[in-house]
Amino acid sequence: MGTAHITLKQLLGMILGEPGIDHNLSLIVFKIRLPRILLAGLTGFTLSLGGVIFQAILRNPLADPFILGVSSGGAFGAVVAIILGFGMSIGIPLMSFAGSFLTIFLVLSIGKKNIGMESTTILLSGVIINAFFSAIIMFFIATTVDDRLHTMLFWLYGDLSQSVFSESAVIFPVTLISFIALYGFSRHLNLLTAGEESALQLGVDVERTKLICIILVSMGTGVIVAFSGLIGFVGLIMPHVCRMIIGSDHRLLLPVSCLGGAIFLIIADTLARTIFAPNELPVGVITAFIGAPFFVYLLLRRGRQWNHS
């Protein structure tokens, strides 16, 4: 779906290689829309994965992949790259990735120094660093007067419009490795949600598990932020929806939430491309419009299931 109308018959003709199909339509489908769909799916998959993990290890139903300030760190790196005139192909993603890992390094350094890996300490460290980087970003935006301002703002709300296959080729192995490794901690996550003391008594190395999970999620989120910008609510909403449907067993919750996140973001990006066609919205605007009221609805109607799960 998009500005150019392409029928299902034409699409099947392109896939089967039938003669007489407009070459321009083929370019639209395979060079513009397909890379964007793949990037949206991988982004939603990774953000939902991060949401499940953070909600489990921090035992906080409001946690999502950006709870440790990864988003603001990545945004800070990207904004600096835009100010310096770097390109979207390499410079901005690389600086965003570096900013994300700088944030994680700072959070873990503060969290581990003399006070252990307590969930509250990690959360507060993330909030502080998030606020600091957000202030720097607003300073740059407030003092920039040329067309780079529009680029910054569009990227900060999530932008999949520049998608190419090479981006998905970079993201896919990182996402796959993170998912496989984190799925191996499913039993540990089940025990952590029941309480850290109980998990310790049952043989779980709580601090080691938290550290590994945080690093893996941050690695995946850092790559996503580098290419797609800041997209909120996916990692917050989808784990809750899936948990309310299938329960809290992470052996099932992890794959279902990740697939749900991929589907959700593909739908949201399709809406972003088509609602005001030929103009389009940042996909983060759509996820916020859908996610915020839906999350309130879940809290009012079914939120108690979190406490009873």
C-alpha cells in the first residue's frame, strides 16, 4: 500500500515475472516499499524484545527499551552528526550507535559503583542520563535555524522513509543473535519476575543475568535507533497485550511479543505512509497516537492481570 495504487494482480505478476508489468511499479514495490516493510518488521521485533526483557529484569510494567536512556543517547549522537553535516548512509547511524553505547556505559558505571545492580538504581541512572541528553538535544534544536532542524525533528519521531536492504542486512544478524541469546534466559526471566530473592535461592545469578540481558537489549536497540530514529510505545504495549493473552511464561511470551511488535509497527508505518498521502508522518507519531490511549485502556480494563500473573 502507498501513494501509487498497485493491485494484488499486478503484485503477483511482478513476483512471477510476467511480461507487461510497468517497470516503475516494480521499482516502487521492490526498491522502496519492501525494504521499508523489512526494516519496520525488524524494528518492531527488536523493540518488543527489549520491552519484554526490561519489564522482567527490572520488574517494572512501565519499562521499555528506552528506560535506560538508550534512545536519548542514540538521538544525541544522531543530532550531533546532522549538525556536523554527516550523511544518513553511514555517519548518522554510526554516531547514533556510539551515543547509545555511551549511555549504557554511563548507566552501568553508575549502577555498579559500590551499589550493585539494583533495579531501582539502574532505572534512576537511566532517567538522569536520559534527562541530560534530552536537554542537550533541545539546545541543539533551539539554536539551529536552517533546514537541518526539519531533518532532526523528523528523525527524532521515527523515520523509516530512507530504508534500504543494506540496513536490514545489518540489523538482522544483531537481532537474531540477541533473540537467541535472550531466549536462553527464559527460565531465569520467569524466576526473576517472581522475585530476586526467590531466583537467588533457585540458583540464578541475578546480577550476571541482568548485566547480560541489558547489554544484549542495548546492542539491538542501539542498532535500531541508529537506522530508524526514536519509536516509542512498541516495546511498552506489545509485551502487555501478549502477556494478557498468553500469560507470563517467557518461553512463549518472547517469540509472540516479538512477532506482535513486528506486525504492529508494519501496520503503523503503513498508516504513516498513507493517511496524508502523498505526504507522510513519522511512524513514531502513529505509534504514540495508537499506543497512548490503548495503554490507558489496558490499564483501566485489564491492567490488574499484571499483578495476578
